[in-house]
Amino acid sequence: MASHNLCNFARENKKIMSGYLVSDTKKITATRFKEMKRRGEKISMLTAYDYTTAGIIDRAGIDGILIGDSASNVVAGNSTTVPISMEEMLYYGRNVARGVKRALVMCDMPFGSYQVSREDGIRNAIRMMKFTGVDAVKLEGGREILDTVKGILDAGIPVCAHLGLTPQSVHKFGGFGLRAKDEAEADKLLDDARLLDEAGCFALVLEKVPAQLAEEVTREVSMATIGIGGGNATDGQILVWADAMGMTEGFKPKFLRHFAHLGQALTDGVGDYVRAVKDGSFPNGEESY
């Protein structure tokens, strides 16, 4: 009994020392995403774009981290994801991968890196994996990019697909509204999902689609479905971390919940720092050499 208690203590101590909020710190892989789907275990995902944030999110027990091309909006201040370059995504990808030990890390292939040709897509996906150390790549689209997806998979690279509202096609759609509302688009999305599943994708992001359609897709495919504005029947959920943590002002779509209010907390903290500098109370004697 004493030996058993000692083992439990050692395990708990290791958990505390590691800084993780979950006891299972084994590295999560693309294969494990599909296993989680089969077990009915929900998959949690957030985005990240830097080493420090990625480490915090990872230690909190997140299952997957996406280096999203949403960095174009969150980091660079662009109105769409279209402007971000392959070089920028490589930089963000490498920084995030360095900060993560447990979560599966995947990186968006930016606009223009895979749409021109199959060869371009494969070459850029290989470059992404070699330079950054991420675990997988994500591409937007269905039948139109299927050959490229197959080529990347044949190169031994796990692929996460993305259907519904695909932000790289925002100019084609004419905005960021709900997708697949009509029968024709819904049928195409379902068909695309089946094709991507048959090709061997391990996961599928379903963005801003009717919850009933997302549920149907989730039943139809063996890959894990990750919703963002797709209801609660998907195998998991993803949000942009700055949105979920209350750092983006004036952005509150229906699907977004604030799990913290870091924007206000940071503003308050900076304000306190400014006041302390201005009134001469920082640094004090104990903070000086």
C-alpha cells in the first residue's frame, strides 16, 4: 500500500513539476485525433502564433494547436487572411512548434502556396514540415484541391481539410457569412468531405455551417471534425485564441464565447505600470541593484 501511495505521489509530483493541467502528457498525433473520435472524446483546439502563448496553451491541456493564417488578422492587422505569405507562416510555425510538447501542432498553408499546382502544394507542404517541425498541415477546399491533398499525403504528411466558410476564398464568397445554407452547396460540402476522408485526411475543420449539416458530415466520415460555428455535434471545437480570451475588441460573432477577459486585464496592468513609472514608485529599493 505504501509503495502504491508513493507511486501516486510521484505521478502527481511529476504532473505538477511539468506544469501541465492534465495528467496525460503523451504527445498527441494525427492518429490519436481519429482514435478520440472513435472513443467519443471531444477534441479541443485553439490557434497560436508565438512560442510563449503556445507553451501556455499547451500546458493548459489543449489537444491541438493551429498556427492559423488568421495571424494575418490577429498579428498583422489585415482585414482578411489573403495577404499573409509562406515565409511568415514558416516563421510563426517554427516559433509555435518550439513551445509545444503535448498538443498536435498543425499549420495553415497560406493562400497561393497550393492553389497554383499540385507540385507547388507538395513542395510547400514539405518545406513547412522540414522548416517548422509542426505535425501536420491544413488546406482549404474540396474536390478542387483533391489531387494536391493526395500528393501531400503520399509524401507522408498528415493533412487537415477545411470546408464551409474558407477565409482564403472570402472575395469569391463576398463576405464571411454562413455557408452551405442551400441544398446545392450543402450537397457539395458533404461530397467534398467524403472525398477528403477517402483520400486519408485525419481531420476536417467545418467553419460557419448549419449545425445539422455539420452533424451529418461528422456521422459520414471517419476523420475527426472540428467545428468553428458548426454546432456541438462535431468531434471537437476550435477558436482563435485572442477571440476566445477576450483580446479582440468589437468582434463577437454568434459562435464565439469569451473564456477570459485578457484584453481588459492587460490594459489595466499596463495602466498600473504607467502610473508606477510616472509617480516614481517603480522601481523601488528592493527592485534596484
